[in-house]
Amino acid sequence: MIKITITQIRKELGKNQPFSFKVSAEELGLNEEQFSVEEDVLIDGLITNKGTVLEVTGKINARLEQCCSRCLENMVTVLTIPFSEEYREIELKRNEENSDSEEINYFSDDEIDITDLIRESILLAEPIKPVCSETCRGLCPKCGANLNINTCGCNPTKIDPRLAVLGKLLSKD
Ligand SMILES: [Zn+2]
Ligand SMILES: [Zn+2]
């Protein structure tokens, strides 16, 4: 659980207070199948008292262990993920029952738990198709050799230049 103590800041309108955490994937509730972090995740941020809400902003630094989507070698992706969220005191909720308050986060005690915010931010930022390098040549479709390391004896298929252009466009997503 990653909790920011707000005992002081909630009383001080307009003030801000820095925070920083170093947490493991386990503490974030991320299991290894979902995601593998190479080192602890670093979180730095600032909490600001804006009157009706406390604003939490900052950035996450995480090193993910992934497989290259082309050559399947292990690789490390370094992510810097910004986050920003507002939290409102739970007592204020009763007055707003009819407004669409689904997007609003609430706090009740002297702590704000940002575990979910951090976990969701990392999962959203995780690259779906990571590549170890933009120039990664991938695996030979015939024999499976890693073409970054060695060339195999298979004949490279001749590609129509017009199709090659199309291929480039498709791989840009
Ligand atoms: Zn690769
Ligand atoms: Zn081959």
C-alpha cells in the first residue's frame, strides 16, 4: 500500500508537500505474469491543497522486463509515467449524490492511498509491442534464427516495393 499522510496538508490551503516512495511490484499488487519489474518502482510527486480537493501529481519511474515483439529476446523498457489525480473529502459526497461523481476519488482519514492510481498508470503505459531496437531484424520466418545475431541460409523473400511501403505504414501503429 502506498499512502500519503495528509494530516498537515489538508489544513493548509494553497500549500503543497512533496512525497516519494520506492515500492516493489508485489506491493503494487502486480503479479509476475502481468508484468515484471527489474528493480523497485520509484514514485516522486507533490500533493497540493486546492481547497475543495487535494491534487496529487508526480511521476513514476519503472524498469520493465519484457520480450522484444520481433526477436523475442529479453529487454528492459524504462518508463517515466506522469500521473495526476484529485481527491475530495468523503464528507462532501452526500451533497453531490445527483451529480455524476464517478470520476471523483475520495479520502476519509488522514491518508490517501495511491496504490490503485500507480498500478493503473503503469499498466496503461506498458508497451504492448516493445522492440529492443528500431532496427531489430527479428526472427527468420522460415528457420527462426535471430537475424540480429546471425544470418541464416534461407532465401530472403523478394518483396514487391509497393508492398514494402504498405508494410511500413502498417507497422507504424
Ligand atoms: Zn528485437
Ligand atoms: Zn532462416
